[in-house]
Amino acid sequence: MAELLIIWHSRTGGSQQMAEAAFAAARHEGTARILTAEEARPDDLLSASGYLFCAPENLASLSGQMKEFFDRCYYPVLGRIEGRPYAQMICAGSDGQGAARQLARIATGWRLREVQPPLILCTHAQTPEAILAPKQLDAEALEPCRELGAAMSAGLALGVF
């Protein structure tokens, strides 16, 4: 059975809320699993049919824990997951483009197939206090995450991807 694997990391809760919203919707459309970047292993990637990566942008790049996941899993699955679909969600205080580009470059190395442009949720956190504060995303902000999770899961279940 086709399975969507959602892998996430969060420092202040924004990315976690995004990943959980996507997962809740994905379960209603097909088979989905959610893991933190720390928990995810190469075997998890190999057993999934598609991926939704979710991380915060820190200093214009992926969070360290998400990057560590890619560092740890990159070579063990290289050449073994080619062509599988993926999408990404980035929680950012400003534009999020740096993290999205970095993740896309990694996915390109794995020869994954991007099924939609990055979903970037901007919190507009620009002061040290706002950046470090726990995030509370409202239902409206999380709706695109739910839609993406549902679409990825349904697409895998129907064989669209």
C-alpha cells in the first residue's frame, strides 16, 4: 500500500503544527506516517512511497536537526528512492527561500520528483524575542498544510504520483 512519510523538525512549534495538520488530513485520504527528523531512518525512507518534509528556516537555511537527518540518511538511500514524489513545508520568520532551496537541492540529489512548489508559512518573527517565542498557528494558516497532506496522500493512494 502506498504510504506518505512526513518527516519534520521544529524548534518553536510552528513546523510541528504544520506537519501534524498535514498528517491529520493525510490519514483520511490514505496511509501516512509521521516521524521527527531525529527518529527517521533510511529504512523509513525506503519503505515509503512519497515524502513530505517540514522544517523551520534558521539563519536562511534548514534547521540543523533537519539537515542532520539528510546527512545521516542521504547515502544509505542514494539510488534507491529515485522518482518518488515529495513536497516540502517551511516555517519561516521572513521569506523561507533559503531553506526551501537547500531542501530542493538535497531532493534533486536523491532524484525525487517535486509535486508542488514549497509551501512556506511566514510568521513574520523578526526580533530575537519573536523568533524564539513558541508559535501558535491558527486554523487558517494551517489549512494549506492540511490540503497538501490530503493531496499527497490521495495522490499516492490513487497512483497519480
